[in-house]
Amino acid sequence: QTTGTYIRAMLPWIFMTTLVGPICYLSDIFKKQKIGFLFELLAFVLRIVGLAVGIWRGNFLIAVIGYSTGGFVAIFAQLVWYFGLIGKYENGLAAKN
């Protein structure tokens, strides 16, 4: 039962990682590695904050939830950015035709 609790806490983050993983090369294709790095930095900071809150509270489950939530938020923001990149590219193609 304890393992299931931790897995449920991590499922949104795992889902988002699985969803965005195959398109993570877009920052390389569009030559936006600096912004991609900022998203990685954001994920790192949010995860550390989540872990720190869990450690401060002395609760491992809160640490897992904080880590997962931080990762989810950063990856979701990165997904929104990817959609923006793709939209700008498609609009540029449409303008040329």
C-alpha cells in the first residue's frame, strides 16, 4: 500500500515526462537551447524546493509530492513553450504560401 501511495503521487509527473520526452529535441531544432536550459534549471529549482519542504516537514511523502509537482509544473511549462514554437513556425510557413 505504501508503494502505491508514492506511485500515485508521482503519476502526473511520470505522465508529463512520458508525453514531453519524445519532443524534447525541439529546442535543438529551433536553436533555442538557452531557453531549454532555463526550463531545465526551473525544473531543478522546483524539485529542490519540493524536496526541501518535505525534509523540513519531516515527511517523505510530502517530499515525493513536492518533487513530482515541481517536475510536473516545469515540464508542463516547457510543453506550452513547445506548442508556441511550433505555432510560430507553422504561422511562418503559412505566411510564405
